[in-house]
Amino acid sequence: MSVVEPASAQLMNGTALARETLDRTAERARKLLAETGVRPCLATVLVGDDPASVTYVAMKRRRSAAAGIESRHLPLPGRTTTAELVAAIRALSDDPTVHGILLQHPVPAHIDERAAFEAIAPAKDVDGVTMWSFAAMAFGRDDGFVSCTPGGIMRLLDAYGVDPAGKRAVVVGRSPILGKPMGMLLLARDATVTYCHSRTVDLSSVVATADILVAAVGRPEFIRGADIKPGAVVIDAGYNPGNVGDVDAAGAGERAGLLTPVPGGVGPMTIAVLLDQTVLAAERVAAVAASTAVTSTAAAAR
Ligand code: NAP
């Protein structure tokens, strides 16, 4: 009879970290309202009635309310054209009472998603989906917004004392909202980063080199436990039907040092970063208003 080793990986508790993050976000929202009269406002835009998207938006709106963030919801019919969606998002970009804009994606196939994303003013791109945000993140600037899921993963790594500097990081997946920015954030923290994708040859041998492994593939249990380097930090960003991640959780549990569970790992952090960035957007607007007021008072006194 073979002896089964007990699972050794420590689980990274994204639910608890998200709660702490949201508590701090709510406190900042309260302070901003008390000091400036500004209540942060997140506009959510949903095209069509895809059940998963409806659920995600409802969850984001509930969490917003709990954090003292006003949410304004713009539901649009599934037949909305690209031009109509762009016009609606531009109107929100021009509305001074809106601080953050979230376009729930994927949008229906007939819409040019990139055109719709680019209608979001960079100062309100709290979901980090515009080309401006991507460039700001890639240049290491601190005046943009990061894509929420990789941003949340970086916070998880920090919370568990994982310093990426000098580590070999492997990111499986290269989507513009997850894999690609993930690798760039790890690179900015001095990891040596390898990207894998659907054309990667001998994925297993690349995965086996990872001190930090991020799975962002969208295929249930795609990463085999046996391929994971013993002691590695394994971040499972995947979310597949039935609460199944992109990593074989049982196998990974026996080899990894740290592992994000699904659910309760990466997912909760995504919303926490979204709301944190919404309050940050409002704080930035208030700071500009305050410095403008100081400047005009000084000019009037001269
Ligand atoms: P995506 O846009 O479909 O990208 C998937 C990536 O996986 C692509 O880069 C693709 O490579 C790569 N891939 C597909 N098959 C592969 C294979 N056989 N070998 C190696 N790479 C392969 O997905 P996504 O939006 O990045 O999402 C990825 C996962 O994360 C999904 O499970 C999604 O549900 C989850 N997710 C979770 C959150 C959260 O908040 N927890 C947020 C966003 C996404 P190519 O580029 O070559 O096609």
C-alpha cells in the first residue's frame, strides 16, 4: 500500500486579505467624504444579460455599497452597437461625479471591446483595462491603475512575505488583463519571468523551473501537481465552472510551499483592488481640487 504524504502547502487566504483591504478602503472612503464631501462613485456598465456577468456586477455593486462607494449602474441591451457603447462610456468619462468606470467583460462578440475600453478616461480606469493603464504599469509609474487580478496577486505575494526579486517566475497565460500584466508586475519586482501560452513547447519542463508559478489559462486543473517544483509559490488565477481552478489543487498541495485556494484565493482580491482603486481615483480628484483651491487663494492674496 502506498503511503500518501499529507498536504504540505500553506494556503494563501485571499478572503481574509480582501476583507482587510476592503476595511481600509471603507475607512478611506469615510475620511474622504467627511473631509471633502466627495463620495467615491463607481459606474458599472453591463451589455446584455449573460448570467455570470450579471452575478459579477451585482457582487461588485454590493461590495461597493458595503465600502461606502456609490455605485451607478448602466445596463445596456445586448443589441447595443460599438458606437452606442463608446458614446455611453464617454459620457461617464465626462461626468465629474463618476470616479471609476467598470465595463463588465467579455462584451457581446459584435462589439469592438478594445474601442469600448479606450473610451474610459485613464483617470477613471479603475479596472486597469486601457492601453494607457497598461503602459503606465509597464513603465512603473504610480499615477495609473493596475489590472485588478494581477494587482491583487501582487498584494497576496506581499502579504505572505514572498519577495519576487531574483526568483524564477513562470506565468502560464498571456491575456491583456491577466497573464501579460502579471508577468510585467513580477518583472518590475526583479523576478526573472517566463511566459507560457498555447504554443509553448514542453510546458511541463518550464513549469518545473518556477519558484513562483501563476496559472491563468482558463482550463480546469491544467497544471499538474507533479510538474510543480517542491516548495514553489503557486498562484491559481483560474476560475472554471464548479469552483475548479487551473491547477490540480490536490497534487499542488503536496508539493507547493504556498498555494492559493479556489475559491477564496485570487478571486476576492480582484474586487478588493477594484474598490481600492476607485477610492484612489476619487482621492486624486479631491487632491487636485484642493491644490487648485490653494493656488487660487494664494493668487487672490497677491
Ligand atoms: P484568456 O483570455 O482565455 O487567456 C488564456 C491564456 O491561456 C491565453 O494566453 C492562452 O494562450 C493560454 N492557453 C490556453 N491554452 C493553453 C495551453 N494548452 N497551454 C498553455 N497556455 C494555454 O483567459 P484570461 O481572461 O486570462 O483568464 C484565465 C483564467 O483566469 C480563467 O480561468 C478565468 O476565469 C480566470 N480569471 C479569474 C479572475 C479572478 O478574478 N479570479 C479574473 C480574470 C480571469 P494563447 O494566448 O496562445 O491563446
